[in-house]
Amino acid sequence: MMDLIGGYLLIMLILFLGNISLLMGNNKINNLKLIVTSIFFSVGVFIILNVSVYLNIFLLDYFSYIFLIISAILFFIIFYFIRNNNFKLALYSVLALFFISLTLLCSQTSLNHLEMILYSLCTFIILFVVYQLSKLLHHAKRQYSAIIGEYMCLFSILVLIFALTYNSTLNLDYSMFSPFLILTPTYQLIYVVIAIIAVLIIGVFINDSRGGNS
């Protein structure tokens, strides 16, 4: 059961961070500020993960409603903030929803310190890389706000699917799945992702240094 919630936690972490990075991409941030921001986020996630696991609340029977509320809030942000190009309120709203969701999910897990460190590293890497990729999206033919809106719409639909299927997933016989790869995070996969994106980060700095010397 903890593997199931841990899987939801990992998926929501990745999707929320991608969303936050895209919203941040509407502002021009140099690499130094981006690194500081990414470190701040990763430390914040690490602290929340450490504190949340000690919360004595039982929410396993209510996550279908929690996912439904998260999905509804995301739709609200799309229609009232993104459509009106109010990226600042959209970013603040998504940040608040991210930290609340992270706390609720983590409170139902038993993450160890290694897992918390890996999740924090993923936070830093995803924020940094997706923000760098968002620079390319500004050169796309479609408006940047439309791209963010489409991502958030897909995100909210996925969370809605989580809400509709949670009770069925909760009652599955996990002994039939060996391993339960769909929602179970694996150390090997995280290590590979970290290694690949670390190379991309190094490449960005090399290109920046060459550009500054030319």
C-alpha cells in the first residue's frame, strides 16, 4: 500500500514540478538565480517530506476526493488565470497546491532518508531542466500561454483519472504484479534519470561559458 501512495507521490511531484517550471518560464531567470531557486525548492521538498511522514493522520480512504479537488483546482487555474495571462497568480496557486498535495501524500508513506534525498535531487533537476526547455517553447508558433494551458489540462485530466480509479486501484491484489511497475518508483530508474539530466546541465553550462567568451 505504501508503494502505491509512494508511486502517486512520485508522479505528482514530477508533474507539479514540470508545471511550476513552465510557469516560471514566463520570466527570464539567469542560470545562477535558477540554481538558487532550484536548491531552495529541493530543500523545501526535503523538509516537507521529513515532517510529513510524522503526521498521524489517516487519509487512504479519502484520496479519491483529494485527487478530485486537486483536479478541480487545476481546471480553475486554467480557466481563470492562464486564459487571462495572469501567470503570477497561477504560479502562486500551483505552488500552494503542490506543497499541500505533497504533504498529504507523504503523510501516508514511510519514506526513508535515501528516498527523500532522491526526491529532493529530482526536484532540483526537473526544475532546472524543464525551465531550460521552456526557453525553446517561446520560439514555438503557438502562444506560450496556450502551451502551458494544454499541459495543465492534461495534468488535471490525469489527476481526475486518479480520482476515478483510486478505489479500484486500492483494492487490487498486488501479488499478481511482479513488480508493480506502473506506480512503484525504482531506484535504478531515478539514478538513470539523474545521470542523464546531469549531463544536460553540464552541457548548458559549457554552452553558456563558450557564449560568454565569444
